[in-house]
Amino acid sequence: MLIQPKERTAISKTENGGMMKIPFNVWEICKREGDVPVKVRIGETVFVCNLEPEGNGYYNIPIQGSILQQFELGKEYSVTFRITK
């Protein structure tokens, strides 16, 4: 199932790189809890990661430093992701 949030979301800086908040409850939309491995596309950039739980079904997309360099912090981007397992 390909997931594409309707809202664009900004990339913010973290200790280990960056992250994007997913603007909906993953438990409700994707029917998944706990570990959620995904394939992410932001523009033409594609990478895999595990969503990081924020609490109560909300998750963040972690972005490694090497990938983060391709984007502007604070700028909003469209993102799509697919649960891989």
C-alpha cells in the first residue's frame, strides 16, 4: 500500500540527521503498530528506514545525515512511503 499524506511536511534537524512528522495516525490508516519498516520517496530521493514512534499512533520518518544534505531544513516537501513488511 502506497501512502501519500495530503499535507506537505517540513524536515527538521535532529541529533542523528533529520526527521519528518507523519501528519496522521499510522495505526488508523496503515493498520500497523510497533516496528514499521518503510521505503520512502521525497522528490526523486528514495531510501529505506524504520518509522520512529512518537506516541499514540503518530510516527516520524528519520532521515540520515547523508540523505539530509539533499534537502533544505524547514522547507516543506511532499512525501510518499510504502510499508515493506
